[in-house]
Amino acid sequence: MTASDLTSQPDVAAVRRAVVDRYAARARAVLESAGVAPSTAACCPPATPTESQPIEFVEALDRAVLAKSGGELHYGSANYDAANDLAGLPESVVGASAGCGNPLAIAELTAGERVLDLGSGGGIDCFLAAQQVGETGAVWGLDMTPEMIDLARHNAAKVGASNVRFRLGEIEDLPFSDASFDLVMSNCVINLSTDKPRVFAEAYRVLASGGRLRVSDMVWTAEPSEATRASLEQWAGCVAGAMLVDDYVAAIRAAGFEDVAAEYAPSDSGLVSASVFARRPV
Ligand SMILES: C[S@@+](CC[C@H](N)C(=O)[O-])C[C@H]1O[C@@H](n2cnc3c(N)ncnc32)[C@H](O)[C@@H]1O
């Protein structure tokens, strides 16, 4: 079945496959351009026709999908201050950046804090957080795509970040104990989940009392077409799975969070990148 055959919302397994395939291809392209063979490459059949393409092609695909926003979105590393945030980070970190915002800009991190990044990709936000929390703090990145974990670990070694760890896993079923973190952040990932209420419930569970949720994510301000909702390609490209912003805020509140807010600039397309704030009550 191809995306164009689908007439309703794709099923969970199909979405998972499309998302992992998309980001495995991206990670492999970055690792290949850095001259590194991903350790998981041998285990997996070719995922998509794009996986052996150079990184420029993979990025162009993502840009094409996000262009549906009317060109009002910033993509990947364009969300950061090049002179301050990105200086000193290797190309395999900056080039892998696939976010739709900059959650560090709203994280209010202090030294010694414990941070979890949901869907950490190549690790850009983890490395920026690690600089802010310092050696007395700790940062964990979680991602369900094995090739992204390979890339992030390669990047951690390159950056020399001793207070960052990456773990394979799903944001709907976090492999961490209750109350383990002061901040849970995420950049353009929760829209990809097929069970967003569970993601918010898990974020709540692993946050300590008073802990912060800070997210950059794609949301809709008006319901998109059924064809958009049905497209696997657009789901994997952070468009089809995005919730209506009011539903997104309501789902976070339903998980138990307080002080919930979503900030965004309106767009003609109705697809926006929001900065989302919430706190686990004390
Ligand atoms: C658009 S990329 C963003 C990566 C990173 N946050 C950044 O800003 O560069 C989405 C990432 O989320 C991961 N991901 C998507 N759904 C996930 C899930 N349900 N559980 C864990 N990781 C997931 C993908 O594997 C991919 O690495």
C-alpha cells in the first residue's frame, strides 16, 4: 500500500514504519557524509529509496513537506543562533538537526538539572542542554530509530560530552523511573506519535514535582484535509500527525500538567510551529 492508496488516517504500524524509515535514512545520510558506517546498517533491509541518497536530497524532501506551511517555518538548524548556539558543534550534529523550533530557548535550564529529550535525533538539543546543566547535571536523549541512536552516540564522542547519554526507546513507554527529571523537552517529535495522550502521561510520570515540560512542535490551527491526514509521507514529515493546537493543550492538561500554554505565530496554511509550556504541579 502506498500513501496515495490511503483514504483515512494511517494505521499505527504503518506510521511507525514510515517514521523510522524516514529518520533512519536521514541518520545514515549524515553518518555516511561523516565517513562512518552505522552499526545497525547490516541488520536492516533498505528502508526507503532515499536512504542511499546524499544528505542534501533527504533535507530537500523534508523541506518540500514543510513548504506546505507556506514557507513560514524555520527548519532544523535555522532555528538556532548560528554564532552562539551552533559554534563549536560538528556538522554531523548541526546537519542532522530536524526540529521545528528551539526548546532550549524556553527551557530555563540551570546547572545541575536532569534533562530528558524525547526523540533526540542526532542530539543537537541534548548537546546544547549539556552545556547549560554542566558536569553536575545530566542529559538523556531517547529515540526509537536505531540509526539515530548510532548517530547521536557518534556525535557525543565527537563533542566530548560526558554528561549526555542516548537510549533506544519509545516516547509512549519511557524506560525511566518516576520523577527522574527536572525538564522534559522535545523538538518536532510528539506530532509523529500515534498516541499523544500517552506521551504526555509518560512525560508527567518521569518529571519530578514542579518539573517543566518545554516543547517545540507542529500543530494545526485549523483542521487539514482528509488527504493530508491520510498521507504517510506527510505524517513522517511532521504534517499529517500534528494535532489541532487546542486539542494539544487539552491533552497536556488532561495528563495532569498545570500552567499549560502554546505560543505561535499564525500562518495562512494553518500549520504552525508552537512553543509549548507546562509544569507538573508541586
Ligand atoms: C523530526 S526528527 C527531530 C529530531 C530532533 N528532536 C531534532 O530536533 O533534530 C524526529 C525524531 O523523533 C524520533 N521519533 C519519532 N517518533 C518517536 C517515538 N514514538 N518514540 C521515540 N522516538 C521517536 C525519530 O526517530 C526522529 O529521530
